[in-house]
Amino acid sequence: MYNYTDTDRQIVRERVAQFRDQTHRHLAGELSADQFRPLRLQNGLYLEKHNPMLRIAIPYGQLSAVQLRALARVTRNYDRGVGHFSTRHNLQLNWVRLEQVPDILADLAQVDMHAIQSSGSCIRIVTTDPLAGVAPGEVADPRPWAEIFRQWSTLHPEFAALPRKFKVAFSGGPDDAASVRTHDLGFELTRDAAGEPGFRVWVGGGLGRTPILAKVVREFLPWRDLLSYAEAVLRTYNLHGRRDNLYKSRIKILVQALGIEEFTRQTEAEWSHLQGGPLTLGEAEAARVAENFAAPDYDVLSGLDVSFEFSRRFDKDFAAWVKRNTHAHRQPGYAAVTLSLKAPGQAPGDATAEQMEIAADLAERFSFGELRSTQTQNLILPDVRKRDLYKLWQAAAKAHLATATAGLLSDIVACPGGDYCSLANARSLPLAAAIQNRFGDRSELDDIGTLRLNISGCVNACGHHHVGAIGILGVDKGGQERYQITLGGSTGPRAAIGSVIGPSVAAAEVPEVVARVIGHYRSCRHPKEAFIDTVKRIGAKNFAAAAYAKEIPTIDYEREVANG
Amino acid sequence: MAKLIKNRDIVANDWKILTLATGESPEAAKLPWGNVLVPLAVWQARKWDLVQRQWEQGHLLGVWLGPQDDPAAIAGDLADLSAIAVDFPVAGDGRGYSLATLLRTRYGYRGELRAIGAIERDYLHFLRRAGFNSFAVSDPESAIVNLDAFSASYQPAADGPLPLSRRPPALAA
């Protein structure tokens, strides 16, 4: 992973000092709440229902064991001992105290971590595929480019006050595991006819209140031009994005209003001034960053490990975990492993300080001391020898990190919801627990197969419900928590925004509605057809009758579609 | 007289800012006595008058741009102007950063570039890097340290064209 230079460290330390000064001035009454707000947001600090929430950055999901231990320490020392891994490579602490935040940041700076640009109207933390560098199918490792982009976008003076937040993702290839199509700006690695790497550039995607999939603004961008092109896109957005209406200020609205052809024309006109300028990347610079991401010192192994095959054959629980929680690796004899943060009774993405420490230990024992955080709110050990999987599984299971549900219905993605977040209309976590409870049986889950279920507590869509095969959105209906069900959402090359299938339902009814939807799928599916494929084949509306089989009052059928 | 930060000094602000009232025509607006920053519309309507006034009375002349103004509109006039100001009407409207960047990096403006309006000390570092060298900030004496909140930066900006990673090590620090 990327090794901080002295300059990187100096910038982080200076940011801590700057924020300490800002916090002191705010607490002393010299900075009003309104003045302090954008300053604290650009450092990941929200003032929430009960307490401030601090969102710590894990740029493009890369964590060292040392860093994860430090996260465990701040979680224990400054919070209540539980942290929440979000869908965007962040760790959120829900119970910090404002006056202690500068100290938390100072502690994090010791391990090259920070909360810079984890919120606010600026370029946010860049995201990528959690299997970057080890996934067999990728065109190239996206991490060096994500790091180059991280550096360029950090404390960028021209883009410090954009119309709204700006999220950037890098995908390693056409599989689009980072979901460039749902980002403000996305770079998909590809190669030109001569084999030179570059990017297909996507712009104007986003979830939130108005979900829109990104469009291609440039079919091929040579890698040297990555930053100058980004500057052209950002400048076009900064100058012309709407600032009169918070809900219409994302770049997706600008792209929609201008049309992709006109947006492209404006961006390319701007770029014509910048192309070949000082932002042009050189070989030496690209190589300097890339060497940080060189493959670790792998053992030369056979793809087939006898002890692993033996364990898998004779331990059914282990076999079930291997099937779901291990992933193909480009290096023979290795696998990538999901450490699940979806244990029954635990909020999705939550990890205790002890679990973080154990995960850090496991990373050191089995995976070169590195981990990744994922968009599905789990952790990944990227480089585990197959022969170590059994030992790893046993140790992970003891720490409740081996729930064998990765990619299944109960691998639920959920925002913190109404229990913590002051934006939420409804709670997410009790609902996630109820659904996990309803689908606790492993053979049933296994039969249902791959299925992404996402829960958001409000239209801001932090739980990415729009792209869940089953999406659940909390809405406020006359002071009551209700939930809207969408079907058919997905990310990747076949990305789609889910469709609302009918009226919202009460919390208590949601697990049953989900069960009826699943029942309909099981009766309609073709052999080996995944849930999402059945929905795409027969249409989301086809599920409505089954979903609402029970008598449900239809008075609110006409309610505003909250994602409209 | 109010003070401001200019070229890292604290100096008296001896400029007046002409603002058009709603419906007021740029042709008819009365110019105040002394150095004046006029809105783009006034400059465009009365270039010759304004240059002549500068010449005859010795009062300095500048133009101020709002966030919606295109700096290309004055790209050919830079030699006539003693100062350019960019207005930030509300905190959080960051278009002025791009205007300043364009004036410095695309149109080659090298004179006084002043940030006016909702300017707070916590943004001085960004403003400086975007190309401003003059800051109408309240309490400039305590604000001036914020110009150098960071001793290094990652990206080229109007204050220096080379990215950190491509500077010789001695400069990168």
C-alpha cells in the first residue's frame, strides 16, 4: 500500500493543527455555528442527534494492520468501543465529543490517517474495487491512479467550495467493481489499440434524492491526462453547477440539464487549454506511486492445496464459508477473504474495538498486514494462502468475523439510520436485524443465492438502496416510520436503479414483504438464475401482487415517489 | 480607514467599491471620488470615460467580478486596470476560486487580485493558492497567519505551476 512521505505526514499534521484552532475558536464563541459548519464537515465531523459523528477516511479502502489497531484504540478511547464501516471506505464514530476531536485526529495522524474531505462540498474520498490488485480479471491495478488522484484532490484550492459533494471512483476494468456509474466522476481502466492504459471516463452518476446513472464523457483518456481532464470536469462543474437549490446542485443535474453532448463539449473546450500543461503525468511520477502497490512477496504455490481441499471436504461449515467469503485471486494458491461484519445481532458494518484488533492480528498472520474496507460494509484480507484458510476461519469465527453470508440476502448494507443520523426519516438497524432474523437459516439463504439488500433511512441514500436488488427506503409518513420497497437495482456494467413496487409498509411488515418477494422469485426463477436476473427478466412490477398479497391499506399508494 | 492584507502586508484599504442598485443603469451610475472598483457592467459601458478619469485625476481604477461573470470579458483590458476584485457574495460559493485561477493561469494577469465579500480567515490559504494576493478580510492582523496554514501542497495552482511530486526534493518540502 501507499507509504506516506514526510510531506504527506506534514500536511496531515498541519490539518490537525488547523482544525484544533478552528475547534477552539468555535468553542470560545469566535466562530459561529454557521461559520464552523463547512470547516468541520470538510474534516468529517457532523453534529448529530445525540452526539457529534466523526467520519474517518480510509482512502480507496486500504488499511494496514497498524492503522486498524489505531482505529480500534480511538474507538475505545474516545467512543463507546464500536465503530461503523460505511459504504464509502470510512469508519464512523457515533459517540465522540467535539472538544476531543482534535486529539482523535492527532492520534490518527500518528498512523497516517485523517478525516480530510470525508464530508462537505468538496472532492470526497476516492473509492475503488476492494479486490484491486488481486482480482483476476482487472485490466490494471486502479490503486496507483486512485492515490495520484487522492493527492491531487487533497486540499485543492480551486475546488474547496463546490456546489455540492463530489464523489470519484476508479474501476480496474469493465467489471466495474467500484461502480463508476453511480459516481459524480468515474474512471474505468481500459487500454487503447496499442495497449497503453487509460480510462473510459464517466460523469454525472449519483444516488441520493435523484438517482441517475453516469454517462460516458470520454471513451478513452490517456493516463497522462488523468488530472488535467479531471480539472476540466471540476472547473466546468464549479462554474456552472447550480447553487440555488441544494437538491439540484450535484453534477448529475448539470449533465442532465445540458445534455451529455453539451457537457462534453464544454469540458473538452476547457480541457483544450489544460491538455499537455503542468498537470500532465510523467512516467517517473506514475512509477514512483505505482511501486507502492507492488505485489507482496507471494510464495510460489500450486493452485491446488491438499490440506485446504481436505478441510473443505470434511467440514461443512468451513466449506460454506469458503463458498461465500473467499474470492478468486490472481496468484495461484491464494485467495482473498471477506471478514464479515454482518454477525447476527450486530448492526451491518459495525465492529467492536476488539474485533478490529483481531482483524488486524489476522491480517498480520495471514495477509501481509493489509486489509481493505468494502462498499458492502465488510473487511477483506486480500492475500491469504489457501493452506491458511482453515486456521484463519477458525480464528475469525471466534471473533464473530466469519459469518458465511457474503453476497447473500443477510449481507445487508445499511446506513446508521434514525438511531443516530439527524437526516434520517426512519431507522435502518432494527429493520436489518429483523430481516436477518427472518432469514437466519443457512440452507434457505443458500438456496436464495446471491442477492444484494440495501437499506437507507432517508432519500439521501447512504445505504445505496437504489442499487440493491432489493432496496428499502425509510420514509416519514405523517410522523410514522414507513418503508418503500424497490426491486431490480444493481451496480457494475449492468447497473440499474431499482423500481418502487408499491405503497410503503410499516416496519413490522417489511420482513414478510421481503419473504413474499423471495417466494415469488423462487417460483419464477429459471434454473440457477440469480434473483436480480429474474427481476430483470420478468420486471419489478411483476412482484407487486405477490409482495402485497396480504390486505394492506392502499391509501398512501399515491404518495410522492421519494426518489423522483 | 479599514485595513486589508495585500502582498502579505497589512495596508489601508483606500479603494471604494461601486455597486449598482437594482435597476440602476451602468451608464448613469455616479462614480465616487478616489480609487474605485467598478462592476463589470460599468466597465463595459464606460471604458473610455473610466480610463480617462484614471489618467486625468490620478485615481486608480479596478473592476470587480461577481461569481457569474466570465473573466474572459476583461482579458483584453488587463493593462488598463490597477486592480481586479472577485466577489464572494456568500460563504460557500466557490466560483471565485475558478475566476481567480483563470485570471492568473489563462489570461496572465499579474497585478492586484483582491478577494472581497464573505471572506473568512479560514479560507485565506485556499484563496492565496487560487491566485489572490489581496484579501479584504476582517481583523487582518489576526487573520494573516492563515495565509500559510499549510507549508506544502499536492497540486499545481495559480501560486506555482509544478505539482509537489515533480518538484526537486528541496522545493517539495
